[in-house]
Amino acid sequence: MALRQILTEPNSILRQKSLPVDLVDENIQSLMDDMLETMYGAPGIGLAAIQIGIPKRVIVLDIDQKEGKKNPIFLVNPEIIQKSKNLSTYEEGCLSVPGQFAEIDRPDKCNIKYLDYYGVKKEINAEGMLATCIQHEMDHLEGILFIDYLSKLKKTMIVKKLSKQKKALERIVV
Ligand code: GNR
Ligand code: NI
């Protein structure tokens, strides 16, 4: 297992569309192991492969990490079967948009099908935080970030701030 670097906005790689996995083999499992370690280390409750620069349709999640109990979920090639008309609002953050948070409306329930860590076909009926998180991660597979749902002004302010922070960091590193 290895910690990988998480890409942050603005970065055109985050805008790439991820490609389906054709076989869940040891390489994909090792990618999932690295993603999980990177997600826990961040710390975060979800991570899509594109956030570490790999354009594959792979997601790891763990939305209830308490008292050291781990409950990881691995989603390969997830597809939405159904989503509710009803929306719910959560304050979202993103490891690729560090330090920024905003309330986002999304369908409050969704049913998805996917392949698990072993390549076995599964389905989840998700609601609440899990439904929000799955949709946030599936957006990453399409190159979409939560800030894309904000007004142009709010989004521009956030991107400018992140871009300044990046430049300041580059000056320290170099
Ligand atoms: O750690 C994360 N927290 C979070 C909170 C509300 C809605 C979505 C998320 S996902 C985020 C990790 C991340 O950036 N995943 O892509
Ligand atoms: Ni994110």
C-alpha cells in the first residue's frame, strides 16, 4: 500500500472523464488499497481514482468511520439505476477543493449497480449522506466538481483562492 498525492483544483486532469475498468485484477485491487490509505490519511470519506491522477471508474468510500472501526466500500464501474425526485441538502467538501465548503442539493436516494473489490456484481440502495457521497464521487468520474453547481461568481472566487494558495506553496517548495 502507498499514500498517493491528491490533485487539487485548478488541475485539468480533474476534468478528464474516467474510463471503465475491464477487469478487476490485482492492479485494480492495489489501486483501491492505495486509494483507501490515501483517503483515510487525508482524512476524507470518499475518493475517486482521478483525484490521484488515474482516469479509471474506481471509487472508495467510508462514511461512518468512528472509534477506529472501518467500513470501506469499493465501487468499480458504478451506474445509477434510479434516483429520487426528492432532493436533500448537505454541506459538501472535496479533498480536491481543500478548505472550501458549500451546501449542495442532490437526489436524496439513489440505487446503483457496481462491481465490488472482487469484481462481483452488487447493488446498493443509498440514502442520506451515503447517497450524497456516491453522487459526489460519481461526478468525479465525469470530471465534475461540487463547485460546478455554485454560481459563477462563487465558483470563480474559490478557484482564484485555490490558485493563489497553489502558487504560494510552489514558491515555498522550489
Ligand atoms: O471527505 C469528503 N467529505 C465529503 C463531505 C460531504 C460531501 C461529500 C464529501 S466527499 C469528500 C472527499 C472527496 O473529495 N471525495 O471525492
Ligand atoms: Ni471530491
